[in-house]
Amino acid sequence: MRILINICLVISTLSVVAAGPSKPELYLNVNSDSLDKGFGIGVLEPTVKWQTSGSVAECDVEGGLSMSVTDDQAMPYSLWGRIKKNLHGVDLSARVDTKSSDMNLFDLDVQAEREDTYVQFKGKANAEDSSVEVNNVQLSQKLSAPGGYFTITPKYDIAARKADVQVSYGTDVTVVTVDANADKQKVTVSQEMGDNIGSIKPSITTEGDIELQYSRKVGTGSMTAKYKPNDSAEVVFNDGPWEVTVTAPMDTFDNFGQRLKFNLRRSVDVSGE
């Protein structure tokens, strides 16, 4: 596994040469919490993201980094690399992520997919002691059914010794999903109602928690609204480089103005073209 980590990072770096340079993306972010910081670069929360892809040794490779600037002038960053290859009809991929706070720790994500069967392993690796641990295992199988399809997805959290399963039945416009474990069950219905109307997705749990989601296209963008009774309401609007999120408390109207949250995100073209 240690060899796999090195291969992912090294080959992803080499993919810069294979694919050529790509332009970075700059994101500026302003939210209701950042305004309390006063004037400074931290108010804008600038983040630069860059990635590239190519082919090396008959494998598809990708790599990238994300760097942000904080109020204390620190510049934390993260790196990631991924290798993909089709082997005897099976699509294989392995991804490694690491952060500047500890470059000896790696998040691992290994996936395999063939037709309607999908397997995923997630874990962590430590370069100091060469230890590797698998934390989560997931298997997904899609099956044909009258009028639609079934998808069965068992999951197991090894560290917590907790098993979950997701079973869904879907057609072209409707999907019914049941998420269940030993402690809680949840039923979600997703219904498409056409481009001019949008889609609706209500859900309810065995504990009585209810959530209603509505999505639709708005001009050249999209809007998604979520409502949780006695909890919160959220509206997200996307239009090209813009993303606006407004979250309002629904448990009580005390100090409503102070508890109302917003987030404004804008991607900036820095290619110079």
C-alpha cells in the first residue's frame, strides 16, 4: 500500500508534464461569520485550486492542489493524486489526499467498478510507520426490476463496528430510497416533475425528523431549497461563477437577524485570456 501511495503522488506530479499546464481557479468567499473578523484578507477567504490530468504508463492520472489564505497570513494547502485504469473490463482507481498540516498522513480511496457492481475502500496511511488501515467498506449492486431498477448498497464502518444499508428503487422520474442501520431508518422519495417545474424530495426518519427539498432551473442557473421543521431553512442559488447560500433558523425567531447566515462565493478567471 505504501508503494501505491508513492505511485499516486509521483505519477500525478508527472501528469503535469504529460498534460501540460492548466489554469488555476481562484475563489473568493464572503459569509456572515467572516464579516465579524474586521477588515483583512481573511474576510474574502481566497482559495486557489489547480489540477491537471494526463496519461502515464498506460494509466489515466490526475493531480491537484488547493491553497487558501487565512487571517494570520498562513497558507494551508492540500494535495491529491489519482490513478485510473481499466483492467479486464474492471474500472480501477486509487486516490491519495494529504494536507500541509501533516504530510505524513494520507487519506486513501480505492474503487473498482464493473457494469452494475461497485466496490469502495476508504482508509488512512501513515508514512512514518508505514501503517495502513481500512476504515470503511462499501459495495453497491444495481439490479433490473419491472419498470425500473433496484440498487442495494451495504456499508460497514470498521472503526465504529457499525453497518448501514441503502436500498433504492427507481424509474425515469421517481426514486424511493431507504437508509437503515441498527439505530435509525430514513425514507426518501425523489420525484422529477419536468424542467419547468423542477424536482421535489421529501424524507422522514423513524425518529420523526422531516426534510423537504425542492430544486429547479432558474434562468441559466439553478436553485435548491431545503426545509427542516423546527430546525432550519436553506436556499442555494448557482449561476455560473456565482453561488449564494442563505440559511435561516426555524426552531425559534429569537435573535433571528443575528442567527441568519449567508455565504457568497465567486470564482474569478485568472487565466489572463
